[in-house]
Amino acid sequence: MTNEEILREIAALPPEGRNLLENFLGFMRQRYARQNTPAPCTPLPDENFIGMWKDRDEMMDSSTWVSNLRTSEWGQ
């Protein structure tokens, strides 16, 4: 349906029908406004996972750790 067709259909409704439609549209706006509101964003440095491996000795040289892991898991 085009916008013009929708407007014609609305105009053809009796006042009670237009009132019901207005109420329904208000309901839909509220429902979808809540779903489309993004959650507050936590700054990356404040995320709990940042720094979780900072005290692990094997993480001091992460490239070597990854290379050793690949070798042990996949023989590469």
C-alpha cells in the first residue's frame, strides 16, 4: 500500500475507527521505541574482561603464546 492509499483508508474510517487506529499507533510507537533504544555503552577500559590476563606469565609475549598454542593443537 502506498502512503496515499493508507491516508485514503484512514479518511474513510468512521471517527471511532480513527480513534482506535490512533490508540494502536501510540501502542506501536511505545512498543518499538523500547526495542530500538540501544543499551548504554560501557567505555571499553571499564569492561570487566579488559586486563583479565595481565598477571599471567605466558601472556607477556602473546605472539609466542599463540604460536605455541597452534603448534600444540594443530601441529603447525
